[in-house]
Amino acid sequence: MVVGALPSAVAGVPGAANALQYALRELGPARALTLLSRINQKDGFDCMSCAWPDPGHRSRIEFCENGARATAWEADPLTVPTTFWAEHPVSELAERSEYWLGSQGRLVEPVHKPAGSDHYVPIGWDDAFALVADRLRGLGSPNEAAFYTSGRTSNEAAFVYQLFVRAFGTNNLPDCSNMCHESTGAALGQTIGIGKSTVSYDDFERAELIVVMGQNPGTNHPRMLTALENAKRAGATIVAVNPLPEVGLKRYKNPQRVRGIAGRGTELADQFLQIRSGGDMAMLQWISKRVLEAEDRAPGTVLDHAFLAEHTLGLAAFRAHLQHLDEQEVATATGLPIADIDRLAERYVAADRVIVTWAMGLTQHRKGVDTIKEIVNLLLLRGNIGKPGAGASPIRGHSNVQGDRTMGIWERMPDAFLDALGAEFSFRPPREHGLDSVRCIEAMRRGEVKVWFALGGNLVAAISDTGAAEAAMRGTQLTVQVSTKLNRSHVVTGAEALILPTLGRTDVDLQATGAQFVTVEDSVCAVHATHGAVPPVAPGLLSEVSIVTRLARAVLGEDGPIDWAGFERDYDTIRASIERVVPGFQDFNVRARRAGGFVLPNGPRDSRTFPTPTGKAMITVNELLPVERPPGRLILQTVRSHDQFNTTMYGLNDRYRGIHGGRDVVFVNPGDLAELGLDDGERVDVVSEWPGEPDRVLRDYRVVAFPTARGCAATYFPEANVLVPLASTAIGSNTPVSKAIVVRLERARSTTGSDPGAS
């Protein structure tokens, strides 16, 4: 592994060259040209690597380096041969890295690991469905099964999947949202009545101030940098708030512009607040306090009184609460000079149109829900919801994680949805709330969940408390994974296991009525079609819709009220049912075929109407709970590298942080290293501490001196999940607290890798 200097800018010629080289190497020239010319085009396929919205006018190169990598990874023409399963026992595969597993190629045949065996063996599709049906029907209750969903699943597949699960009799529908943006949905749902963004793509260019909090667009959603560049050129001020300096928010070299190739690029952030991890809520409260004080000094000139009076409740209690906010408490919680926060408050008061945008740097905290409520509070004070160039903008990760929730992938769907679903299909959906991702692992540990079925994803790697999660999964009777490539969840199995290979987003999906398309919903509620672009890599692969509908027929029989075979033949029939069940999807089949799709209605954004119980947007009072850092400890957060999408590794480099050829690093401020008596480059064990439990250890990591916020450190997800206790979750959302792990660093005692610790 090589640790180099931090680059001064992102993208530019190196980014374009890396994207092209990777695609050519993995796909070959003809396949690469076909696919790269179709990514995010109105008649093409939606990139699976993020949910960033598409502009109305699109260039012919409407993708980023990560999008090219994600496409090449999924459309990989290399396939896993039948001989692979006899050559590699599961116990051996379990010792392989995530990167190695994904590099073996596309899965092309169903395989079964019988109970007591250490090998997968090929199995026919009909036999696979019959096996799952037998195991599900043999359970004592439908609630002894759980059905997970990845955020890359299309609207159509997600709808038939949740329909099957509820027709089977359970609401155990955990999904990747539980671990990422659940805090966002909870906070926005309680305050403005809808757990989604209140901005459109065009609002970024209309904004006067954009506050980017707890996210790294340069790595996780690089196309956002183009929108920020356009906003900057239109006159917007951009403020970045993050414990780590992210190169992409400093300087962006757009490879589609001359200044991005031959010039210096665009300096994006006008102000960088290097906040202490977990301090965002205190900072937001302080800014709101300053806004209220500015109104007191000049009554009638700062707050949007007409908006507040007509559309909100709770201002008086909020004002009274902030009067007791202590300046020193805020300075300690944030690690920032108060003058720096005051400068952002001044910018907020001076701007008429403000967007606050965030990602998992805010959601994965103990007080993540309340932190996002404080964003809403701040926006409401000056009427920055429901007007052009202003609003709340959570940036989702998976390409359709938001659409899956719209389609019913949630363990706690409201009665109105269940009523409509039951009426459409003539059955009674279960009403008892189901299990989320963390509670599923807990239920497995108690022996209450016996069958685990996953439509995509890699929960074993993605969930917190790796040791507990793996032990829980191994304690089940059957695990089933619907996947395109191998990952950790295929080698940490129940007594019995199945892998069902599926088409990817890039593959043409031919059914009895011809080529099908599916749809996705992006971060700003825009729904659009995605069409496969290349033939499947092998005959016999089934789409996710086919797998779900055939499984439903095997489990529920052919004679029920739901025409599963019809759904598989023609996806228009699925969209027709969605239209009758899900609000906002009128004329779905017609509008889905329009170039660019359509935008779902959003009351707060469209008409300043708030579907809360009171009919008003709620200004809330939230108590601070600063993250405590004991002496000699650090607050660790998990991050993704540049060669990574969620748990998928495209390579072992993170060039925007200067890391090449490895991932076993922990980033620590040089001042903290000096206080701890450690040197840059030393090998350490990273030990997390949780009251009442034995320590969890990540062994033999290299310390990298890095300009993190003082008292804070960072290392890579998913490896560091071993350090996050299963019980460490956000209040109100149950999202794992992966951004505030109390750790100590000890000089390495061994080189045996990570130790899941007691669980």
C-alpha cells in the first residue's frame, strides 16, 4: 500500500481517463461504447451507482467515473463457470475478500448449498423455487421469514415483491434504507409530512446559498458536483460542513468543460466548517438562535412571518428553548470557533433562497433524526421550503432506494397503502408492523427468523456488528440471495442456502410480450424509465420480476386472486396496478414512456401543503446530546473509498485521500497522533468501547496522518462495521450509529485481521 499526497482537485482528465480505462478493460471496446453511450440517457438505462437526478438537457456523456465503474462491474462479460462451485468450498470463499468475490464474474445459474454441505451445487430454477416454497410453507408463522430489498431494485420488482410478502402474511420487509436514510424519513415525515426532498434539480442553480452537510459528493455522487458548479457560476455561495476535508467540495475540474481540462477548474466551497463528528445539531441550533436574534434587532425583516403564521406550528416553544442554548456548549460540541458558525448564520440571513443538502454524515448518529429536524427548523424560519431555489435536499445512495419505499418496501407502511393494496388484489394485508434490518438480526439471534430472503444487496457486509450479524445469519435454516455477482452474504449462510442469479440493470429483459422496461425514482421524486442495453451474459438468467412472480406462484399457488404470470408476461400490468394503489402514479404507463418521465407530487414543494396530523409544518424542540469523547479516545466514522459503491469494491485505491493499493488504514489528525504518542505509518489495533460489553477490535491497521477534525478519526466501511455494536442505533429510526464510534488506538499486537469481538 502507498500513501501519497492529497490531490488539489477532483475529476478532470485523470477522472475521465480512469473511467474509460476501467470500462475498456472490463467490457471491451464494443460493449463499453454501447453502454457508456446509454447511461442516464432518456432512452437508455439509469445508472445504478447513485440516485442523483438527471438534468432536463443532457449531454452525450451523462455519467461520472463511478457510474462508468458501476456499469462495467455489473455488465461484466466474465461469468462464473459451473466448475467454480466444486473447486471452491464455502469455507474457503468465506476467507476471501469482498473485492476478490466480486471479481469472479457474473452469476449465471442457480446454486444450492444443502444442509451439512460445504459446497454449492447447481440446481434447476423450478427445483429452486419448489425448495423455497417448501421451506416457507413449513414455518410455524409467516413472521418467521424476512424479506430484504436492495435499493437498486426497480419500482416494478419492488411492488410485486412487497405484494408477494404481504400475500404470504408478513410485514418483515427490511431494506437498505434502514441503515442509511431512515433518520431522514423519520424526521421529514414528522415535520413536513413527507420523507422526501423538497427541491428539484433546477433549484440548485436558482439557490443563493447551498449548505452541504455530512457528505462527500466527489466520491459518492460525483454528478452533484456539476450541479454545484452551475449554481456557483450562477452566483450561489456554497458552504461545506464535514469532519473531513473533501477534495470534491474544494475544486472541481469538469472534464466536459475547457476550464476543467486546461484550467484550474471551479472552486466550490466558499466556507468550510470542519465540524466535530456529531456536532451538526448544536451548530444548526446556534444558527437558528442567531436568526431569531437578528429578527429581534430588526423586527419584521428576517423571519418570514406570513409563511410561519399560515404554514407552521411551534415557533414560540422553539424560541424559548433556544434562549437557554449555551455558547460554550456549542463550541465544545462542534469543535468550531463561534465566529465561524456566526459567519454561516450571516450568510443564511442574507440569502433569500437556501438549500440544505445532506447524506449519511448526519443520519448515522444517535441524534440523527433530531439533527434533520433542526435543518427543517432553520429552513422554516425564513420560508425556505416550497419556493424556487430553496428547500431540504437529502441525497440518496442507491439508484432506487427512494422508489422502493414508495412502492411499499417498508415494515411499517401506513394503513392507507395497505387498504388500497388489499382492495386491488382482494386480500387482507397483515397490519402488524414487521422487522427492520437491525431487528431482523436480533430476531435471528433469538431463533425467531428462520428463513432470510434477499432481493439484491449484501446485508451481512452492510449491517453493523459484523460478528453478531454473521453468527445470526449462520443460525438460520435457509438463506436465499438474488444477485448478479458474488458477495459476502453468499458465503455467510444459513444451514441451507440458495443463490438465484438475475439480470442486471444493463441487460435486455425479454418476456413473452417482448422487451420490457422498468422505472426508478431519484432523489427529487422524478420517475423515469430504464431500458436494458445489451443482451444477457448467459441464457437462462431471470429478471427480478420473473424470480419474484415465479416464487409467488410456487408458494401461494396458481389459483389465487393475483395474476402473477400476467405480471411476468407484461410489466405494463404491474404499472397498471401501481397506478391504482400508489398516489401520484395516474396514467403511469403513458407517463413512464415520455422522455424524461415525470415528477411525483410533493405537497411541501409544490403548494406549501404539509400532510402532517395538524396540516402544518412542525417546528420542533430537540434536546442536545453531544457525543462524549473520553480522554485518550477518538470519535471514529466510517467512510467509502473512491473505488467503491456501498459494499462493492471496484479496486483498492482512494486517490482523493491519497491511498493506493489497500484499505487497512485509519485516518487521524496529526495533533491527535502526537497526543496519543503515535507516529504516522504505525500499525495499530482499533478498539471500540461499548458500556457493559467486551471491546470490539479491528486489528493491524496503518495510521495515516490526515487533516480530520481534532478528536475525530475515520476508516472504511464495511470493514469497520465490526466496531459498531448492534445496539448502537439512532433514536427514532434504529439506524446504526456508524459516524460516532468511540475508539482507542493501541499499537498492533497481531496481524490476524479483524476480530468481531463479543456480541
